Amino acid sequence: MVSSLSLYNQRDMRTAGKAHSEALSKLHLGRAWQEQAGPGYRYFLVFQDKDISMTGAYPMSEFLKILAEL
């Protein structure tokens, strides 16, 4: 299985509103990519330093657990 990973840290998150909007856009685009890529591919939106309350986005600690199970 191949995964696409978007990784962000605090420096990438200039303002909360803009970051949230950009993250939603990237999550939407990533999910569309996942659907087109087929069943052997998954997209993960991962935040390194922050736990974002957004369905489909993961903090690094949770992503590492998911990755270990793949």
C-alpha cells in the first residue's frame, strides 16, 4: 500500500482561519486523489505539532499508530 502524506508544523500555520481553510482544501483534494488512485492508496493529512479537530486530519502520534498497523 502506498500513502500520500501532507505534513505540517507550527511554522506552516500562519493564522488559525487561513490554516483551517487551507487544511480543508488539502484534505478534500487528498481524498479525491485517494479515490482516483484506487484501493492500494491512502491519503493522510498529518499535523506534526498540533492536534487539529478535523475529521480526516491526524496528529503525528496517531498517524504513527495507523502507519504501524498498515
